[in-house]
Amino acid sequence: MATIEAMLDAMGFTWDRSAVRRDIPRFSVERAVWRFRQSLPEYVWDAAVLEGNPFTYPEVQTLLDGITVGGRKISDERQILNLAEAANELARLVRTGEFRLSKEISDRLQFLLARDEALESGHFRGEGKETLTPGVSLGQHGRYLPPATERGGENLRRILSQGLEFLSAEIDAEFEQAIAYFLFGSLQQFYYDGNKRTARYMMNGHLMSQGMDAISVPAARRHEFNTEMVDFFRRKDGTGMFGFLTSCRLAADDGVIPPGGG
């Protein structure tokens, strides 16, 4: 079993592995993709709310049906459409067996998700023209500074490679791998924007590729999500987020949070 030091070196954070659920239901890949597509408006709305997007659930449904919604900013509309396009691409990648936890797939999804918002999109920080290092606001707790942006981006590619190698060699449960990847991508901030979105899509691609249902953070739990993420950034301990995301997955099966409500 990997030591805490090895986990920190490879991932940048730790978590209590004994607290991770091992009984997550698993079915076929086709079923997982079908369920994801069936809940696409809810998934997109939940993701949009986490970004502070003001679209309501009925408005998201209307927009995804191809009908514009009056009185909304074009930037908010584009964010919804980008979330949906990336979700459809994710489903396609999983369905065709092309999905991998890889830089190539992550770059593709991040471009679709953040092309209208990021300083640069579709590649890691440092791989383009810009070399600034953005921080993550933690409110009253200040800012979290991720690894520096270095020209060429080699340091971030190395960090990703080390993290993926650790997940493959030391973590044998795909559910645990998926959530750990989400936290890893969020913490390392590989991109100028859309890091949590991209990491969640990658997490869900890995889950669906193993026949497990995707995890959506319900809009009603936005505050809880944000609070847990601030704690994660501050303490570099992912145990709380593992519990939170697992509860989101299990609550969806129980119908605790209905589509568009809560």
C-alpha cells in the first residue's frame, strides 16, 4: 500500500483510503452512457449552477431543445451550450471506447468547456504564449497557488504523468481512481480556466468506462461543494470530498435530489 509520503509526492494531497466505498453499483458501459444521456439537461444545469450561471433548469431544457431563452446574457448561454457539447463528446468517447485518463482527452474536453472563458484553452498552462500563474480564491482564507506556469509546460506534463502512474499502480478501484483524478486535476490547475469542470468530466468518463454511473453535484448542494473544496485546497486532504461525491452518487440512485429541484 502506498505511503502518505508517496501519495503526497505523486498527487499533491492525501485521503483516507479506508473510508472509500467499495460497493458502488457497476453495470454495462452502454447502460451508464444511456443514463448519462437521459439526464443530460440535469447534468448540464447542475454543472452550470456550480459556475454561478443564472439559467434555471427549465431554461436549460429549452436551450438544449434548440430554442433561445430571452433576457439571458450571451456568455451564460454559451456556457450552457459548451457544457452540453462537451458532455455529448464525453458520452461519444466512452461509447466508442476512446476515453482514457490522458492529457489528450483532457485537453479536448477543456477546449470545449472553456474556449469562451479561458485565457488560453485546449492546452496546459505554459504550452501557449502566456506564462502567468493564476491563483484560486479561497475567500476569507486567501488564495491557493498551484504549481508555477513554466514556459513549455513541461513541469505540468510531468506532474500529470506522475499522478496517472500513481493511480494506475497504487489504486486498484476505479471508483477511487475517478474521484482522486477529479481532486488531482482541480488541485494542480493544469489550465487557465475550467479546471474543476474538466476534472469532473474526466472523472465521469472513467466511471462510465467501467460501467458506473456518472456523478453530478446537485445544484442544491452547491454551497456544500464549495465549502468542501475550500477545505480540500487548504488542507490537501481529500477525505471529505470523497465522502461528499460518494453521497451525491448514492443519493441520485435513491432519488433524493429530483431533476431541477432540491
